[in-house]
Amino acid sequence: MTYKSMPKVELHTHLEGCAPPSFIRGLAKEKSIDISGVFNKDGTYAYRDFDNFLQVYEAACTTLQGPQDFYRLVKAVLQESAAHGVVYQETFLSPDFCGGGDLAAWRDYLAALETAAAEAEVEFGITLKGIVTCIRHFGPDAAKPAAICAAETFGDFITGFGMAGGEMVGRPNDYAYAFDMAREAGMPLTCHAGEWGGADMVADTITDLKVQRIGHGVNAIHDPKLVAQIADSGIVLEVCPGSNVFLKATGDWADHPIQKLRDAGIKVTVSTDDPPFFGTTMTDEFDMLAATFDWDSDDFKALNQTALDAAFCDPTTRAKIAKRLETQ
Ligand SMILES: [Zn+2]
């Protein structure tokens, strides 16, 4: 089997950011919502830079108005992921976009999300788990109810807590209260850092938020001592090269630090982040890694195994996915 037809594991996606443009357009039409600024003429998402990307992302999210919309979103997203061979996916879910941070409302959204995920598992052969995220640019006070939603619904489907959004807002320690709450509930943790922030942001995130995984983390490459520390600690990086190249968070593919991070002994995984926003898929990511760094089937097998080992799921799910990877 070549890497192209391999089953794939990805750990870093944002549910709304995976929404196919046709799905969002369809919802907007049904509800007569004006989202004219969201799309280019060719139907792709339209934005100028990362901050504008967050605005367009949130504008697209205005079409998602209730649990039933999120149910349909999960089905649309997982059908697309499964078409690219993804057999296990973790996705960031924000109570801020699902009920405004209210716990009772969040439970209603969650029930719809779980139902959709269970159906998609049967229909498309892909397993989804959710990581509750607070949104950094909404501020530390909004992170607390998100952490409560996470801790109260931690279980088979909600498997971890994390933070997404604008990385340059505040310092990691400002969000320690929310992360402490989730950790005390027994949740594994991840946080975006080192995509826009420097190596110091990655270091502070590790020290102050005590995470097991870092979203992106690529700017750690600028601090050799930190690179050695991450390698020694076993902290896993959720690297999204296509996203980084598209948004110019790093140089182009040839200059992307994933190879150097991996060579330094850091556990790296590969994900698509917000695939239709960045014109990527897991197939594209694998193709570019093969073309740029000569990764072969053995490299991709190892990549899948690292991702599965770092997944926040329960042991039964991990064993089930391991069996599916054996067919690669
Ligand atoms: Zn992300």
C-alpha cells in the first residue's frame, strides 16, 4: 500500500473551520443570512491575513444557529475527511460558538454533535472525538465558562481541553485558571502556541499551562534549548504545514521546520487545521511531505502511530484505531 491510500490520523482541526464552503452557502441561503463578504467569486473563503481570517471564520459561523445545524456540519465535515482516508480525527469545539458558553445550551449542542459523530462512524468509517476549546481573543474571563463546559462533559466523546483563537492576546498564564480547572477534572490539555508567537510563547505555555500537546509549536525551532526540552519531555506538536505555508506563519514548504523538529527527536504529527480555508486536505499534506522531504510509507506509518499514541481518546478507541492502521 502506498501512503496515498493509507488510513490517516489527525489531531488538530477546528470543526467550523472544516465546513465545506458549499455547506455554509447552503445554510446562509436557507436562513436568508447575508454572508457576501465571506466568499471570493470562485466560491472559496475570502480573507487577507490571519486576523481577517478570524473575522471571516466568525462571520461564516453566524450561519450555524442551533444544535441541528451543528449536527449537519459534523456529517458534512466527516464525509469529506473520510474521503481522504482519515479514520480518526480530533476536532476543537467551542462552547462560545455552541450556546454562548452556557452549560445547559452546550449540553444540547453536544448531544447533536455526538449523534452525528456516531452516525458518521457507521456511514463513513471515521471516528471523531472532541476537544473543548476556549477562544483566546475572547479573554481569560470567557475561558472559565468554557473550561466548566469541558469539565462537566468530559467523557467518551469530549476527551480534552485546549485554547484556540488569536495567539498574541495576553500571556499563557492569564488563562491558567481555566487550564487548572480542566486538569483537575482529569482532562488532557493542548494549546495553540508558536504559530504566531515566538519560542518564548511555547516555553511559557508548557510551563504555565502544563499541556501534553502544543498546537503548531513550529516557532520553537528558533530556540535550540527549547527544542531539546520538548524532545526530552515527550510533548507532542500538532503541526499543520499546509496551514502555516498558506498563512505565511512559516516560509514555504521547503523551509518549513517540520523536518528539523522531527530530526531533533520531537514527536510531530500532521493535521489540516481549517482545510477549506487553506486549500488543503490530508491527501495534500501527505503529498507535499513526500514531495518536499521524501517521506515514504514508513515515515507516514510512524507519523500515524505518533498521532494515535498522542490522541486523547480512551484505550478501547485507541485499540480499535490501531487495528485499522494495521491494514496500511
Ligand atoms: Zn488551529
